[in-house]
Amino acid sequence: MHGEVVHAIKVQGLRAGYGSRPVIYDVDLKVDAGEFIAILGSSGCGKTTLLRTIAGFQQAFAGEIFLFGQDVAGLPPEKRGVAMVFQSYALWPHMTVLGNIGYGLKLKGVGREAIRRRVGEILELLNLSGLEDRKVTDLSGGQRQRVALGRALAVEPKILLLDEPLSNLDAKVRLQLRGEIKALQRKLGFAAIHVTHDREEAMTMADRIVVMDQGRIVQAGRPEDVYDRPQCPFMAVFMGADNTIDLEVQANGTDTEIRVPGTEIRAICKGRLTEGRVAAYFREDVPRLDAPSQSRPGEIVLPGEIVARAYPGGHYRYSVDVGGRHVTVKDTAYREPGTVVGLCLPIASLHLFPAEDSTK
């Protein structure tokens, strides 16, 4: 159709799995040319199956896969114009760096000198210049992953699929490669899908995040939107808001009254919220600890007692008993266990969901 946007990747109603058992169900996903998408989820949620099905290594049970407008559902991996980087590197141990990176070019019939020139360009991009003739078994983990990335980039793909490529690396190398992969993607302009279970990795690398659970997409959007505006209790917990308290919400003129069930604790906040019993989800950096009687406008204050303290570096992490429920709080001030405190919660920073939707 004239004027219709052609996406780098367009998946509709995709269902796939192993044997006769589905692992992903009716997945719809669109990726624009030059866009970097992270698929985020816990182990077993279907994210790698989705990636392998797009690449052609896994047969779809149902649904459609279009790459730059071409229906590729019936094509083998080598006919899809997609490059993939695996978690295990999947390098040829008996080959040199040159042999590994140039492998795809050799299969395409590219001449030896042209391959050496192209590999030299790739090695310069990846800060591996001079290592052409080294065996990959003599490289560090970070260098091997760069070689695996170089092998994928050598064929100049328009689409790059990355299956947890950084999970086997130590923290320092992982951070460095995050930046390098994102910089390469921006420079070369390919569309990318990066599968990971690491929330920070997804947040720092992706233009958009797609969160999966039990074979389905739960929420997709910009990192800021997914983090700040979870659409359901699962998303709130998954994005780190795993503290919960029960509240009651009631209209009070043009404002809203928030109450703690079974107590006299209440607060007024500006604007209207959905009324009824709610579960409030919040991260450990949302509350502030103060004297039990201290509050600010728009806050609700719950009496609590510090039951444990840890120092992970730069701040203290407290476990606060609030009416029998333990809440984790990040705070810079030193306090002893047994201290009675007020857990001061700004209403605007809480994620509120109807109580019947709560996972707790």
C-alpha cells in the first residue's frame, strides 16, 4: 500500500515452541529500521524462542514474520538477511580471528584479499586491530565476544539479533561492551533486538523495551515509560517496585483521600484517583524515614520499626516492619535496628492497582 511504513521487523500473531508445546503465544512486535529494541524477561519467559524464531532457527507454529516487508516465515536462516550473536559466542575454536570473522564472507564467495580488508575494518571498529592471526582460544572472554560480534557485522546485516551476548562476562567488561555495541549500532544503522534478563542492561542500551512473561508481551515502551508507568502489578514488581501496602482511596471534593485500612491514618492529595481498595507498589528509594509524626503535603505516613540494616555502599538499606509487613527502604542516614520511624510515602510516586489485581 502506498505510504505504508515498512518495518525492519514485523511479527504478527506469532506462536512458537518445542515439540508440540508452545512457548510464545500470539506475539505482535514491530521494530523500525535503525531501532534498538531490548526484550527483557526472566528465564523461561520465551524471549530467546522469539529471537530464534525471527532468525529462522526455530519453526513458527502460527503467525507471520516480515523483514523489511518480505514474508520470511518459510525461509531458512541464511536467506533472511539476519545476523545473530549467541550467548555462547559459537566461535570455531580451530580458526583464527580472521577465519572466524571472515567466515560468512567466505561462504558468500568473497575473495581472500577482500575478506582480509573487511576483517581489518571490523577489527578496527572493535578495538582488536593486530589480532587477525591469533587463535580465538587465546583470547579473553571480552575479546571472544567482540569477535562473535565482528563475525555478525562483517556481512553488513540490516538486522542484528543478540541473545544475551554479555551474560558470561565480568561486570567491568560487560559495562564496556554495552557502550560499544550501542555506539556501533548508532554508527552502522542496523536494527537490533537484544535479549537480556538484566534490567539495567536493557534500560541503558535500548530505544524501546519489550517485557515478556510466560510467552506473552506484558508491556512495551521507552525505558522511562516502562520504568515510571508500569501497567500492571507484575510490571511494577519486575521494574523494582516490589514493596507493597494496602490502601483505600476515596474522593473528597476535587481531591482524593488516602486511608490505611483498619487505622486512623489518612492523607489528602490533589486531584482524583481511582476509588476503592488498592495495592500500592513502590521502590526502596521512594519512602523517606522520619519521626512518626512528621509529614509533608501529599504524603501518607505509616508508623514502623527498623528490624534490619545493611550497607551495600553509598547508602543504608533498611528493613522496616510496618504493621507486620516488611518494607525495604534506601536511606543515607544511619539508624539502629529497633528505632521507631515514620515511613513517609509520597502518594504521587506510588503505583496503585485495584486490590483484586494485586499479586500479593
